[in-house]
Amino acid sequence: MSKKRIVAVIIIVLLLMFLIIGSGCEFLGFGVQVTTGIGKIFFDSADPLVYGEVYVDSIHIGYLKPFDRISTFVALDFDHEVWIRSNYGAEYRWKFRAPFTASQIIPLTLDTVIKP
């Protein structure tokens, strides 16, 4: 094999390794797994008083009704703050620590509200 072909094969192998590890797949069974990326997170109103306009990291994602569910896509490897502004003027805040798993359901209750 010529030097150019060997270099090309090495570059291709390195690119494949980077793509496999970067996508979060296990690489050759060695358990090297990266938990980065974007996932859909579901927020459940697990309390009748937890409803209103929902913000995740100051981005409005919709309106949550009592015992309802709302979802958004978030970065799985960052902490996120969720807050709800209800019709009667109350604001509730939660902080969730990374890492998350994709399609994770997070219950929002008054017991877990961040106290000011």
C-alpha cells in the first residue's frame, strides 16, 4: 500500500471513531459513551395548583393545565430551569440537574419548588 492510501485509511478510521463516540453509541464494547445531544423532555403537572405559562431557560414553551403534560427539546447535558407563571400571579421555579435521558418525564409539584 502506498503512503497516501495508508494516511487516507487512518483518517477515515479516526473520523468514524469520532462520529461513533460523538453520537453517544458504545464504541467496540468498551463503554465509552457520551451523553450529549438534544432530547425531548416532558413536564407533568403533578399538582392541581401547578399550571400556567411554562418557560424553560426563559423560553416560553406553552401553557400547562392541571394534571397535564407539556414537552420541549432541551440539551441533555446542561442544567435547566423551569418556571410557571400562573393566572393568579404566582410564579413557581424548578431547577433540574443534567444529565437527562431523552424522553424523560419530570413531575412538577409544589413540594419541589425552588424557594426564593
